[in-house]
Amino acid sequence: MEVLNKIAVDNLRHYLQIPSVHPNVDYDECVELLQTIGKDLSLPVEVIFVKPKKPVVIITWKGQRPELKSILLNSHMDVVPVFEEEWKYKPFSAEIVDGKIYGRGAQDMKSIGIQYLEAIRRLKLEGHTFKRTIYVCFVPDEEIGGEDGMNLFVQTEFFKKMNVGASLDESVATEKKEFRVFYGEKNCWQFTIHCKGPTGHGSLLLERTSGEKVTHLLNKVYEYRNGQKRLMGGDPSNIFGNIASINCTKIRGGVQDNVIPQEIAISFDCRIPSSYNHKEFEDMLSQWCTEAGGDCDIEYHQKDEPVLDTSIDESNIFWNAFRRAAEKSKIQFIHRYVVELQTVDICGRLEFLPLGSHQSTTLQFYCTLTTNI
Ligand SMILES: [Zn+2]
């Protein structure tokens, strides 16, 4: 076991030492390392360029019944920029201090990519084989939206042939035994309401001014927001829960201090769970605009279509396997919505089971999970 642990730590450190950092990430070294590990595991490694300089690495462990829906273990190779002066240890040195490895990407999410592979190493050594094919994928550019990564990859013939039935991806790191499983993604709506009204001298008390309309709308929005906050049950970490968020992000208008503005524009960022009725939500916004006195036009900048949640009931065989594996490994998990996680979103649109999970303390879980499906 000690030898295996050393291999896992060495591979993780090596991966962390590759500065696959935005902007303009060079993925060559990541691909090289993953090819080496794949070879070491005696598994075929394929590299597909979804665009020049945008490789997706796919390591395949073929199942006994490859016609069955497969399991995808996904992670991204890129990491967000660093501000070196804020770091205690160099961000790409992967130093070990008091048993902890420090490095950009240690949590998000190079550790998970290596955990998949090291779990497979252990399972293979123990002589396991599985019904379903397992694909371990490493995608580029997740941190900048996945447009030139997962989003293009899922449109390839290669991906379609993979016939994925369930996938595991990232969540948020935890130091506790309890970790979060994301099974859905909130939909982002960003919009501006243009509140118009009569203009005139600032000394007049005109009716239905833009300012009055803004006041009405902001009152409504923040009343709604308070209601959602109450549903959080006083737990600020519950932002991941099944509730909507809405915030006023910009206010623009007016020409000078003594003139009532003809228009004030207020912008909002809003994240709505798929379980909410989006039509009702839109109607509620329209209703507020009418109540405000009319002449309040909503201009949508982004309006995501709802994506189906991964079902987390007994009917879902993959979910059952996931739950049983967690129980067996004595890992507690809590179901949560994710605020923004590109891959879950993209996979959700394809209607197979995507789950975000993040287990930074043990490989046992992945081993148990793959044994169970
Ligand atoms: Zn990530």
C-alpha cells in the first residue's frame, strides 16, 4: 500500500507542477503525463483535439459488456490564475508541508483526476473487471466556460460512441467526512429593466416617474430575495441549496442633478433552480413591471433554459450505486445544487446522469463505487 500511495502522491505532485494556468493554457505537458500514467495502467489513451491546442484526453477501461451504457469519470486540466505574492508556497511547486500538498489545482480539480486513475490502479491490481466500460476524461478550458472543451467534445462522434450513462465530476472540496453531491444546476438569467417615465425639472412632483418605478421594483425584488434567504434556514453555505438568488448588479440613469430622468435602467443577476417554474418566474417579473406603473421593459441578456436535474430516487440505478457506495465507505454526503459548474450543465443537457462529487481524503470511495455499478 505504501508503494501505491507514493505513486499516487508522485503523480499528483507532478500534475500540480505543470502550470496549466489561464490565460492561453499550454496543455502539452498534461497530455504527456496522462499518456504516461495510462500506459503504466496498461490502458489505451486517446487524445482528441476539439480545436487546435485544445486536447481532450480519454483513458478507457473496457468493460465485459461494452454495449451497456458507460461510466464517465471527468475532470478538467486547467486551473485559474494565481497571484504568487499571496501564496505561502510557490503555486506550482506542489510542496508537501505537514502532510498537506500545496498547489494551484490541488482541490480544483487535479486531485480528482489523479484519484480516478489511482483508484483504477488499485482495482486492477486486485483483479477486478467490470461490466461497463469506464472512461476517464480530462478536458481543457473548464475554468473559462468549457466552450472549447467539454462543449465541443460532447458534439464529437467519439463522445456519442462512448454511450455515457452516468458521469462523476467535480463539486467543492471538504476537509470533513461529509461532502457535497451536486445533482443539478441553477439557470442563469441576467437582464436589465428599463424604467421610463416623464422627465421634467427636479422641483416637480410628477406622477409615475422612473424613480418611483425603480423603487417599486427594487422593493419587490428584495422582498423576494429575503423570502429565498429565509428558505436557506440561516445557513449561508446553503447558497448551493434549492433556492433562487437575485441581486441588483447595476443602476444607470439621469443627466444632471436637477432633471428627473426619462429612464433609469436596473440590471439583475438571477440564478433559478430547474425545479422552479421558469414561466411563473418570468410572469412574476412582468407582473412587478406592470404594478410599477408600466413602461418598464425587460431586456434579457442571458436566459438559460431549464436543464433536468439528475434524479436522486430509487428509480435511478446509478444513483443507488452511488448512495450504497457512500454508505459502505461510511462517507456522508449532502445533496446540493450547484451555482455554476459547466460540465454538469453540459452533461445535463445530454440527459444522462451527471453528478458532481468531491472527495479529497480517500480513494476508497471511487473504488467502492465502480465496483457497485
Ligand atoms: Zn473545477
